[in-house]
Amino acid sequence: MLISGAPIMSFRRLWTTSARLSLSSAAGVRLDLSGVYPPIATPFTAQEDVDYDKLEHNLRKYASIPFKGLVVQGSNGEYPYLTEEEREEVVKRVRRSMPANKLLIAGSGCESTRATLELTAKMSDAGADAVLVVTPCFYKGKMDARALIQHFTKVADGSAVPVILYSVPANTGLELPMDAIVHLSQHPNIVGLKDSGGDITRMGLIVHKSKDQDFQVLAGSAGFLMAAYCVGAVGGVCALANVLGQPLCDLERLCSSGRWEEARELQARLIEPNAAVTRKLGVPALKQAMEWFGLRGGVCRSPLGPLRQEETERLRRDFSSNGWL
């Protein structure tokens, strides 16, 4: 997507972007985010190096699932523990393995606006179709609506690819304010929001207040994906999609076609496994569950450690009691 005044993409990126069917066109059609995305895990070796062989294995598995695309460098990718060089290389590897018509969204949020702009440019050059920008939070007491509007506006002004806002208060301790979201939804290069807060009334209000803008909301968790669709969300970036990708795509299809009773039954079976790999047990549980389903989670990078035995048993119960194992 070319925005007036934005940095010019390389010829390779411009050609690749124009080849992707779901990207914005010169006529001004906005990026269509609708669908399900796994925020992919980053496998590590026993020595805690990025395990690119395991990553490629997972990408081959995901190619058979009707995801809209993949999110790289999300919270489940352990991005705070990766070097900038590793982050670039992971995005390049994923892009090379993905079909051109699948969206690649890369996390590029940093604590400073300058660093975010620099990493956004690198993610774009590495092959990202859009960037997911988390709220800066270290000085969260000063991150009011005014500061955040200024931050995201500068990032969007300087980005060669569309920007998606990312609010994840469980990790940042900071929720992107409603008035900031509504203001930012008017920016021509800010196309949506990933909301991981889980407040469905707030999500519905965001959809309502931005209805006159071409702005899309994505649920940030599989536990409330159906509810998010009910209030106007267009899809979800869901950790559980790393493990149960096809069922989540089935849920997306049921919601989109209005088959709400079937959707409700499927959603109910996904709530406990989702909670287990997110707020209850986190990334180590996600990686363990991936191993059970033929994917390669690998170890976590320190200081994240493996699950204890009793945690592994609890994780298995949450999947088996809902009929997934």
C-alpha cells in the first residue's frame, strides 16, 4: 500500500506487494484483514538458538489450513527475547515459505517512536504486508491518549505498509484508550486494531464509533472469537490457532455464515484449551500443546522455562476433556 509521503519501497517489495491479491490497490482499496491468523511461535534449540528447521516444519503444516495469513513477532513469538537481526531473519524465512496471497503481519512495536519507525521499515523490507504495533508501556503513567495518538500517527505516517494497532493490557498494563482508537481510525494508513483485552462491550463500541471509517477490529484471543464476531469484529489473531488452526477457521466460517448454534457449540469447546495456553500457563503451554499435535514448539528462551509436571497434566486435561486429545 502506497501512502503519500511514505518511504518508497524497493522494486522487489513493490512487485511482490502488487502480486498479493488481498492487499490494497492503487485505487485506494483498503487491506482486508478478515479471517484467522495464528501469532506463530518461535521454536528454539536446546541451546536457545532460533530453530529454523522446526519453523519451516510448522509453516508446511500451516499451509494446509485456510488461515488468512500469519502474524510473526506477536506476543506468542517471544519477540522481546529476539535480537533485531533474528526478528528480520524470521520474517524473511516466513515470507519465503508463504503463498503470495496470504498476509504476513509482523510485530514492530518498540518503546520509542524512533525505534518503532526503524523496525517497521525493516519488517516491511523483510516482506511484511502490514505491521502490528503494540502500545509502548515502560512509562505507562505518561502514556495517555495524547502521547499514544502522537506515537501511532508518526509511525503510520512513516510506514510503507499498513499499521494495525495492538492493545494487550495483560502484558503491557496499559489499555489503548477509546478516544485514541477512534481518532487513529481516521488515519489513512491505520487499518485496524488487534484487541486482546477481552471486553466485548468495549470492542462493540470501538466498532460502532469507527463505523464511518474503513477500520477493522480483530479479536486477540480464541476464547471470545464468536462474541467478537457478534459485535462486528472481522477475525482474530489467536494463540490457540497455532495448535487448533482448523477448528478456529471452522468457527470463523460458522460465524461468517450465521450458523450461530453450531458456532456456539464449537466456541464452548475452545474456551478451556485457549485459557490454558494463554492466561493460565502461557507460551510454555502453547509450545507443549503444539508438540502433541504434530507441530514443533521447541524450548522457550530464558527466562521462560518449561512446564512443571503438574502444569503439563493440567494442560492435557484441558485439551482432552474438550475432545481435542
